[in-house]
Amino acid sequence: MSTSSDVISPSGSAAADRGSGNKSFLFLIVGLVLIALSAIGLFTGSETDPARPFVGWILGISFWLSILIGMLFLTMIWWMFDAGWSVIIRRQLEHAVGAFPYLALIFLPLVLLSVLSGDKTGIPWIWMNSDAIVPGGHGTVAHDVLYQSKAGYLGQGFFIVRYVLYFGVWTTLALLFRRWSFNMDRTGDHSNVHRSRKLAAAGLFLCAFATTFAAIDWFKSLNYHWFSTMYGVWFFAACMRAGLSATVLTLFYMAGREDGLKGIIKPAHFYLMGCIMLAFTVFWAYISFSQYFLIYNANIPEETFWYNMRELNADGSKNSWWWVSMGLIFLHFFVPFLYLLWYRNKFAARLRFIAIWILTFHLLDLYWNIVPQKLAEDSHGHYMIRPFGISWVDVTMFLGVGAIVIWSFLKSAARERPIPIRDPRIEESINCHE
Amino acid sequence: MSKPYGYLALFESAPAVYHAARSVREAGFKKWDVFTPFPIHGMDGAMGLHRSKVPAFTLIGGIIGFATGMLTAWYMGQFDYPLIVGGKPFFSPIFPFPVAYELTILLAAFGTIGGMFITNRLPMHYHPVMNYDKFRHLTDDKFAVVIESGDELFSEAATREFLESLHPAEIAVINDEEEE
């Protein structure tokens, strides 16, 4: 491989005078204000359902975190396969994944609050509270056989260590890929490519472990009685769908910017993104259905209760989650699947429409996976299931974390070039065709 | 001598045949084809070809496969041999899903292969262009445009003149031996 393959003159788009600093600063302010508002909700709690604001905080972060995890996976997959067509898209992902450290900071209050607070009624991870009454069971968490068996993993100290490990893995990978790619812009040194490919090979494993166990810790342990070996894969599939859709929207935004991808990005790039979106729509459905299918066939109460909660109340009547479940099957799978089968729907405004659609239902998927919990009403086994609903903390966190992620993207996009001009495959990517 | 199958214009490079194909399309010919040793990107657009109809065969195959799987399980469980297994109902769309799903993939694949054979009119063991003495070069290092005599715009003198204007390496008359 030669060391000089400059297709575009580096002076062509001077990085110094790329200014959108003021606009991105506005996003930072808005984000901080909204997160501060959410914090008020987190500390004042809610009377009828003390843990609901905390759940809203988890939801808000999870949506944006899943997008970034998907993008990080996509970056590594493209490095692994030495993909040529995607090089100009990869740079947008590199801008985006710079937000991992900020998400780690936004997640930190949840960890501190749940471990340090004396009164744990507002913490949805009820296994942290040994005095909590087990919903639908007998006695407290400390006397619960299932908790005692899982206590080796579900311990508070280990929980903090794992939080540090997950964000450590994501942040380190993201920052290294960014640094090496930006370094190649300046020096044209192709050893950055070899380094990145080697890191991607190891990083895929590390990221897969971090993502799987993060989903187990933060979402699955909300109902710690449950068993499922497919949960981590579900989260991976959801992350990929969210990441791909967000990437498409980012491409549309950058395609409209003079100092972005205007005149560089081609319909073929969008078409190929649409193809991967179709593939991961099928993959998500395959995983989500398989999890249901295995539990349905085995028919063991320790597993089926998790799906029953999302269908029926304690007295056997249909609850609000039944409609959400049907919505996910038909609107999160069948509609995008059939839509993306058509060639013409993988271009321009039609692709943008389905990207927004998938992101909307991805959020609903997160609600469906995170929000339903059995809330103990007394110590005699009576409980209610937290209904579907949007609390104001959900909204402020969703918008607040989103503003921070967008601020981080714009900051990076203003400082670095819109395409990796000295990547050895840049010519292949610019001339991408079907 | 009977009417020839058509005129062949031979080209030395992919760009040359690409530009020739555009000119032939713009001249309004309908019954013509391009012969190349490898796929040339953008040739479909240059020739003005529509998108392949194979995906429709794939979709139909997939739908038939899914319906077959579900109907088989429904008929067997509900009527042919009702049997309670693991406390499950005689029929539900959940448990036979893997069967229906695998049949969807199988018949979608059959549909794709069948659709490819039908739209390409395969198997085709003989084609008049095989009579061309440099036919082997068309699978190696040369490119050709063939305008068939069945085309409405075809006339022996004018079509030859038109092909000359594309600056080919040579022009040959292709005869269909089977009709002789």
C-alpha cells in the first residue's frame, strides 16, 4: 500500500474556518437545562409510583446510548470488512461517537443515587434494596431464593465496577478510532488503517460483551427474577437499527451542508444504507421472536411472567402493554420490512421517512422492555403492573440527552473534516455505485 | 440468402461499448443487445433497461412458502391428527413459525432461481451470435453491440451506416444457421 494517495487536496476544505460554534453551544445550554429539570424530577420523585422518574432517566439515556453503540459497532464492522463504499459515512459516525464520555457522566447520577441513597423506594432496581417486598412473592428481597442465587452477580459494588467497565470499553474504543482517523487526515499515515483494523477485531468482542452485560444490568435486572439468554442479542439488534436510522438522518443533514457532504454523497450510499437497515429489521424480528418462541414453548413460570406482564394485569384482564406489543409486531417489524423490500423506498425522502419511523418505534421498544414492572401493593402478594405512559421526565431526558449528543456531534464536525480525505479507500467511496 | 439475424459492431474497450450502447438507445432501436466478457457498471442505464423482474418471483415464492407452512400445521393439528403437545393449542401461529419461516426462505430461493431462468429464457444452448467467428473474444477481451434485423428501424444499408458512425473495430453480419 502506498503512503500517498491524496485524491483531494488537503487545502480544499480548510478545517480552521469551518464554523458552526454558536449553534452547537446553544444545544449544550438547552441540554444542560433539560437534564437539570429532569434531575429535579429524579430527586422529588413521584407519589403514586416513586421509581417512575428514575425509569424515565434510564429511558432517555438508553435511546441515545443505543444509537451510539450501534454506530460504534458499525464503525468496527466496516473496519473489519475493509469496506470501501462506506468510508465517507464512517467519518460521520466518528463525529457522533465522541459523545460516549458525556453519556457516561449523565448516567453517573443513576449509579450514585441507587447505591448511596438511604431510602431506596425511588430506585427501580429493587434487588439493590434488601428490605423491598418482592411483588407477587413472599417476604423481602433478602429472603428471596432467586435473589440469593443471583446475589454473586447482582451486588452493588460489582454493579459500579461494571458500569465503569462498560463505559470504559465504549469510550476508549470510540476515542481511539476517532483519533487515528483524524490523525490520518493530517499525516496521511496509513499505519492508522492497520491499527484501526486490529483494534476493531478485538473491539467487536469487547463491545459485544459490554453491550450484552449492560442490557442485563440496566434493563433485564429491573425484573431480576427473569431468565433469558437472548436479551443481550436483542439489545444489540435494537442498537444496530437505531444506529443505522440515526446515521441516515445524519447523512441527510450533512448532505445539505456546504461544508458537509453536499455534492459528495450519492444515491448509492443511501441505497446501501437502506439495504443494511432491511437486514437488521429482519434480524431484530428474528431475535425478538425467538426469545418469545423459546419461552412460549418451554412454558416455565419463571420465564413466562415477563411476557404475561406485557399482556395481562394481575387479575387476568388485558393491560395497556398489550397494545404496545401489537404495535411493535406490526409497526416496528412488518411495516419497515415490507417498505424496505421495495427498491425505490431506499432513496431520498422515502428512506428518511422510514428512518424516522424506525427510531420512533425503537423508542417504543425501549419503553416496552424497560418500563413494565410489578409494583408490590402489600406483603400478601398483591401487585400492580406499571402501565404504559409518558412521564415528563421521559420527555426532558429524551430531549436533554439528545441536545448533548447533537452538541458533541456539531463540535466534532466543526473541528474535523467532513470526509477522511487521506483514507486509502476514499476514492472508492466517493465513486460508490450500486 | 435469407435475411441475416443482425449486425454486430465489435469494440476494443468497455468505455467504447458503453458510449455505443447509449447511441443505439438514443437512436430508438428496441431489439438489440450488448455482449461483454464481464459486467460493466452503468450499462443497464446506458441501455435503458428496466429493473429486473426477479424480485417479484422471489416475493411470490416467499408468500407461497409461508402460507404452505402455516396451512400444513393448521390442517394437521386441527383436523388430520389433533394431538395435545405440551399443553399447547391444536393450532397457534407461534409454534409452527420455524416451519413456515424455513419454507418461506426455501421457496423464495426457488422463486429467485426460477425467476432468473424464466426472465433470461434459460436454458439457451444456442444463440445466433455464437456463429460469429470471434465469438470467443466476447468472453475474453472484446465487446460487441448487436442490432437484430427484427427491429422496426432495421434496414441493411442505414443500420450498417449507423454502426459505422460509432467507430467500431469491425462490423460483421450475423446469420442464424438454424433458419437456413
